[in-house]
Amino acid sequence: MSGPGERTLWQAARPAAIVHYLGQLAIVLGLVTLVPTAAAIVLGDYQLVPSYLAVVAALLGLGVASRLTSAPRALQRHEALVITAFTFVLSPLFLSLPLAAQGLAVTDALFEAVSGVTTTGLSTLGSLAERTPTFLFARAWMQWIGGLGFVVLSLALMPAPAAAARQLGSSVLDATDMVASVRAHARLVLRIYLALTAVGILVLLALGATPFDAVVHTLAGISTGGFAPRDDSLASLGPSLATGVLLLAACGAIALPRYAALARGRWREWRDDVELRALLAVIALASVLLVLLEAGARPVGELVLLALSAQTTAGFATFDPALLGDEAKAALVASMLTGGAQGSTAGGIKLLRLLLMVRLVCWLVAQTRLPNRAVSAPTLAGAPLGTDELLRAAAIIMLFGAVVVLSWFAFLLYGYAPLDALFEVSSATGTVGLSVGLTRPELEPLLKGVLCADMLLGRLEVFALLVALTPRTWLGRPG
């Protein structure tokens, strides 16, 4: 609870500031929507061009109009979080329009767009057999953009006052990885992302993929998105290509700035990265556990790939997860909620936050063995841990848990099997995309809405959307 003195310091979010910087993001979104527009032309789906051009025109028009508002040179912390949250909430509304123009029901088009920009990969479509190549490319493209992040792309490509850029960057970039400036950091992340994408396409081509398959699977793989252009996900690709796609997802689950150290020959940073070691360890643990639980029921290779897909939150599969036993499903729930590294394209709680909590518990236990006057502080990899850092990690873990539990209850009220319901909402909140069959065309509209909320909350790590929806964000003294 806050006291009267603290309440007098509250600053209300300024609508003009939010509108101005949302407009900048609208311009970026409009420009990147030109890519599926061009794809429609190249792939011969000319009937889709007008709908994409209409979205581009609307976004650019809104962006230009917002530039007429006066822009503050500095943003408040909660304003930056509101802008980030609104971007992920509003962008699917625009990106769903071309999907609806291709015959999808409005609710399914919106679900598909939310799943795309949040890099989840859940789908309510019954079959992809009748979908155009442009539709399949556009889904993967949404995930590629969502994996990088609209704010990061905006900071990399468009100028912004330094003070405002710092706040926007702090809402989406790992502060421990900052370089000379936020914009330089965003450009570095963009270059790494583009390089990984180019390498991924070349690798899949070398493994025998068609050019279309190589592009679409790389876009969805490096973003740990999981939208595949086939109904059976990766099953019909064959073992080598499926392995290649999931190794790309593993690359995406590593903090992107780490690749800069690799390019500069600083191998020690990779060796000493506690989160990277944790990622490799939990992938190995999940693989062994899944193989032990499903020994004899499925080929070992398929189980290892599924464990890799769940832990990296990629959501690809070479067989239907509904065929797994209950124990294996429960193990995958843990993997999906854990996720990958902070600063990566992976979803989930993030391993760093779990490591912080484990280290805190170990420190508290160790404290009981020290004299009363002894002074010590929790550390991770030799670095002291701040109270704010620990509190934020604990809060996000608890918020993730609350979202999963509340969503799970909604499915239980509709009579779904408890473990299957938990699997589905964990997949959505972790932005994974694996499904045991509950996400389908016949899913109740309310539950489709619950899964959309889960995907957005998971991608925004709950906190940003919570800030945007809190009345106190909008009440207080003028900023």
C-alpha cells in the first residue's frame, strides 16, 4: 500500500505522449506490412494486395496524423510500458484485416493475428490445405516481427529523443546488455536477428528445403513462433529438416546480444553465461525426462525434438502432443512455462528470473548458518543482486502463475480435462503453441478470448498490460 506522501508524487500518463509514440510505431508497422504486400504480388495472390495496401495506408495515415501532436522529449516509465502494451494489443486488430479478407471469421482472424505477433503459434484453423502461400508467409512474417519486437524495430529505424528512447528501450531491452545508446543497442539486435535469419534460410536450403519452406520455417523458427505451413507442423519435413528448424529455434532462445560477443571472438562470455548454461541444462533434463516417461511409445529423436520445442517455446512438433501420457504432458507444462533466456525471442517466465529465485532461497538458507551480526548479500555468478531486481522477478513469476490458474479455471468450468486444460493455457501464456487439441475451430468463443488474453499477457510478461489497465496510471498530477 502506498502512503499519502507517495500518492502526491504520482504522475498521470500523458495521452499526447502516448499517441505520438504509438504513431511512430504505427509507421513502422505500416512499413513492415509492405513485405507481405510484396509477397502477395510475387506469389501471384493479387486479390490480396488491396487489403494489405488498405492496412498500410491506414497505419501510415494514423502515424502521420499522430506526428501533429507535440512530442515530449522524455517519457515516464509507465508511459513507455503503456505504449509497449498498446502496440501488442492494437497491432493484431490491423493485421487481422487481411486475414479476414481471405475468408476467416473475424474471431479466428484476430486469434491468428494475436498468436502471430506474440510468437505463440496456436491456431483455431481446421486446416491449412486451402490457404494461399501469401497467407502462410504472412503468418510467419508476423511472428518474425513479433519476435524482434515493434519497439526494438522502431528504435533501430526511426529517430527519437534520447530520453524517450531510453524509457522505451528499458521496457523491452535487457538493461544489463546496453551498449553506448539504446538506439545502438536496438540496431545491434536487429543486425544479429537479420544475420541469424539469413543463416537459417541458407542452412535449411542446404538441408533440402524448398525456397518457400526455407523462408517460412526460418521466420517462424528464429522467432520461436511455431507457425508451420503444414497441418502436421514438422512431421512431413523429415528428420534432418525438422532438426534444423528446431536448432534455429534454440538459437532464438539464446539472448540475442550474446551473438555480438561471439562475433568478436569473446568466447569466455558464452562460457561464463549462467543463463546459457541453464538453458542447455534444462533442455537436456527435459529431453531425458520425456524419453524416460515415453520409453517405447515414441522414437527417441521425436521426443528430444519435442522437448527442445517446448523449452525454447517454439511450438513445432513432429507428432501430436495429445498422444503423450499424463506425466509427459505435465513435464512439458513445466518446460513451456520456464522458457528461454531473457533478451531472446523465447517466451515463458525466463530462466534468469528462476535462477534469481533459486539463488535467493539458497542465500536465505545460508543466512541461518551465519552469526547474527554477519553481513552478506545474495549473488549470481559473482554479481550482487539488487532488491528491485529480485522483487520484480518474484512479482512476474507470481503474475504468470496467477494468469495460468485463472485461465485454467475458465477451461475447467467448460468441462475440459484438467491436465489438458492446464497444458493449453500454459502453452498460450508461455507463447509456445503446442496443443493437445483444445485449440480448434469449435472452441467456445469465450475460451478463444481467454487464450488471446493469455498470449498477450505472456508476451508482455503481464506487467506492462497491468500497468496500462491500472486506473492509477491515468490519475495523478500532470506529468
